[in-house]
Amino acid sequence: MRKLLDLTFRAAAVLCALLACLIFGWIVSAIVWRGFSVVNWRFLTEPMRLAGAEGGIFHNLIGTLILLSTALIVTTPLSVGTALVTAFYIQSERWRRLCLLCLYVLNGVPSLLFGLFGFIVFVSFFGWGKSWLTGGILLGFMILPTVSVALVERLRSLPPLRMEAAAGLGLSRSRIVWFVLLPQCLGGWVSGSFLGLARAAGETAPILFTATIFAGASIPSGIKENPVLTLPYHIFILAQDSFDQAIGGKVWGTALVLLMLAFCMSLVVLPVRLRIHEEADHV
Amino acid sequence: MTGIRALETESVQAQKLARRVSLTQWTSWVLCLIALTSLAALVLVLIHESWPVWRVAGIDYLAGKQWLSSRHLFGAAPMIYGTMAVAIIALGCAAPIGIGAAICTSELLPRRARLTVKILVELLAGVPSVVYGLLGVLVLRGWVYDLLEPLDPLSGDTLLTGGLLVGVMILPTILTLSDDALRGVPASLRAAARGLGLNARETICRVVLPQAIPGIIAAILLALGRALGEMIAVFLVVGRQDNQWPERLWSVTPLISPGQTLASKLGGSEIHIAHGDPLHWAAMVGLGLLLLGMAGGAAAAAFLLQQKQLRHAQAS
């Protein structure tokens, strides 16, 4: 009886893991199978025609890349500053925990609410209309907790010996920050940023009201009233009326491109992520 | 970090340096304040913009079962119900599978197989929500319709469809974080339990799981936060039918009919219509505030639990 129970338990656990892998396999194969025949060089380099039924996704791809690079530019100084304060400058443990709590809550804010906030503040109050800059700023704030926490963890895991040596050489605190801490946490910055960007690439909710339209935009030439086309919004709109066969193929192709974009960014940070999780059990 | 602090208390030279606020330190503080005040700004803006509806409708805004914008009736109860229903269905599907799979990866599998599963799960976590939405619209919706065929449903757009889809989306979150929690349990405990003659199931259920339970609850709470706030995928498959307050709260029928969640309401085109009418607009933003309270609360609770377990682990 005991043995039987043990066996059932193990079998159930393995089955669960198998199911998780199967779901993943099914999702990827479903997208690849339907989208593979559409994606080619022309699909990536031609602008969209006939409301998505013809042509490619050139401007959508460019728009998404514009938003992502803006988000990276916005989030880098903010998250480095936040991480330095949280891990280095704050002296009291209580305030540090409060800072971390804020970051975790910010991480838990549904992305839709960033969109709502952006709509109220940037679109209406500042009068920017739909603008790529709003989208970039919102996505930047959205991935800020991810990048900051990765940096904080990296900073706190640095051996104290490094800083003692630096201080012993007579370096001031600022110099320790610039020449010891920041170079050391480059890895944390890369992994946090790419993890955040992989998430941001597929986000539709924050940019829905603030930065993106379905058709009629190309490369932005200013800030106000300069929306961009994006991959996720393209899929979002086409998914709502995907009965047309021609559109059907294109939307799967777009999904495949977006999926690959996100996977590439996840894959870059995979070794770092796995090492962090693998190290967790030796503590 | 502790090293440099210890040094400072010892050396007068370093104390002098620490007291002088440098440009680097000043800039860091400013950037940190900008980052953290964004959270406060988010909360304050939502409260400010939704203030009229709280003043006019008061508690009826939460308890009201009717949302008729033309008659200025704003009751959010059906949407709160829809949000909770989707989240509970999602957790009901994802939590057992996720925790089971986490037990498998952390306790049963050899290292190489575990790494394979974890790589797949990391990638699964990176699938954009709009891609889930697309699969939901074109595949899952049909499956749910076929499944419910005997009950003669109106369409495949139901709260159940949304819940299943969100369940798949939060599976990686639960799996990864539960796995971390389980692996945080010291190996010596396992060895001791096995040494006493307990088999794998007994070791896991009686020794490892009780130790890891705060971390697993934190994982579930974080997943709950994501499930509550998920908009794009839910929007596409939930049916977006207003005023679906169930006659009996625990009956199954409303779950297999179209519904509306807080997020799917906010994502719809109504937000543009509402912008002209102050009270209607306030009611829409109020939904965002409710969502923020629910999701932010879940995230904060998860953080506190994790911290508690971390201190517990450090103490033992």
C-alpha cells in the first residue's frame, strides 16, 4: 500500500511536468506550423497593405523596436539609480525593505493600468496624443522593477572584499560606485534588461491607448501625435476579425515573428537565469 | 556591503567621505525617487480621476449589479465577479499542475532532465499574452464550444475559456517560484527523513512541503496578481457581456456564459466614449483603481511572505 501510494504520487508529479512541457510544445508548434509558410524576407521588409491582408510587417517591426529601445533608454538610468540606493546607499534595513516592497508592488501592477495612467497623464494632460515616446516611457517604467531587482541581487552578491580593497586604496564612495560596483553588475543589467524587454515586446495593454495604431503610421518624425505600428497590436486587431483566410495566414506569421523576438531575448539571459536558480539550492 | 560599512565605522577617514554627499549619490537618490514616486503617482492619479464616482455612487459602486452608462448607473459587482471567476478557474487549473511539476523538477528528476524542463518553462514564460489571445480566439474557443455542445452554449466565449487561457499563462510563474521554494528547503532535512525510512512521497509531503509552503503560497499570490490584471488574452475570449451578475453565486451556469472582467472592460472601446462624460470616466478609472487594489495587494502579500520565509531560513 505504501509503495503503491508512493508510486502514484511520483507518477502524478511526473505527469504534471510532462503536461507543462506538452503545453509549451503545443503552443510553439501551433504557431510555427501555421505561421512558417508566411514568414520570409519580403514579409519582414514590406510595409502592410490592404489592412493586413497583403504585404508585410516592416513598420510594425520597426515600431516595436523603437518602443523597446526607448524603454531601455528610459529604464536604465532609473533602475541603476534605484538599485544603487536600495543596495548601497540606504543604511537602514527597514527602509531597504520598504524600497523592495515598492518595487515588488510596482512589478505586480497590471500592465493595463500603466496604459490608463499614460492615457490620463501623457495623452490628455500633456496633450501629446498618441506618441511613441509615451509608449516607450510606460514600457520603461513597467520593466523597471525587473531590471532593478536583478541589479540589486547582483550588487548584494558582490563579495565585500572587493569594496574593502577599493576603500583601502583610498577610493571615494563615488569612485567605488563608478569603477567597482557598476562594472561588476553589468551582467545583472544585461539579464534584467533582456528579461524585461522580452516581456515588454509582447505587451499590448500599456500601448493600446497611448502609443500605437493599426494603420497609417511609419517612422515617427516628432513626439506629439506620432504613433507607431507595433507587432502585438497588429495581432490584437487582426485576431478580432480573423475569418478572412488571407489575414489568417498573415496574423500567424506576425505571431511567429513576435514569438521569436521574445524567445531570442529570453534565450540571451537563459544561462544567467538558470545559474541564479541553480545556485539557490546551495545556500 | 557589510564590509564597507564595517570599515567606515572603524576609520575616521572613511567616515568623512561618507558624510559628504557626492554628485553620484545625489543623482542616484533623485533617480530612485523618480522611480518609486511613479507608483505613488499611479495610485494618486487613479484616486483623483475616479473621485466623482465614489462621491456620487459610494458603496453602490462596489455592490451595484447594473452598469448602464446612459442612465448613470455604475455598479462594478458583475465585473468583480467575472475577474474573480477567471482568476479562480485559472488558479484551479494551474496551481495543482504547477506545484506537481515543481515537485517533479525539484525532487524527482535528475539534473539534466530538470534543466530541460526549466529551459522550456523559462521560454513558456516569455510567450507574449497577445499570442495566447490569438490561440485562444482561433483554437481554444472552438474546443470549449465543442466541450459545452450538450449544454447548448451561445458561443465559445465564456468566463471558462478566459480562465483556462489565463491558467496556461500563469503556469510558468507558479512552477518556477514553487520550484525555488522547494529547493530552498535544506537537503539535510531530506536526507534525515530518508534515513528514518520514509519513502519519497512521505518525505515530500511530510517534510519538504510544510517547509516550503509559505514560498508556494507566495508563488500562488503572484500568479493571482497576474491573473487578475491580464487583459489582452481575456479580452479576446471572455465574451465581454455586461451585467452578468449570477443569481446564485456558486452556480456553474454563469461560468459557461459570456462575462466581463475589470480588465476587459477597461480595454474596450468604452473608455473613449467615457472620456467626454466626467462621471462615466470616473467610473471607468474606478475599475482600474479596484484592479490596482486587488493585484497590488496580492503582490505585496506575496513579497511579505517571501521575506518572512527568507528570514526564517536565515535564522534556522
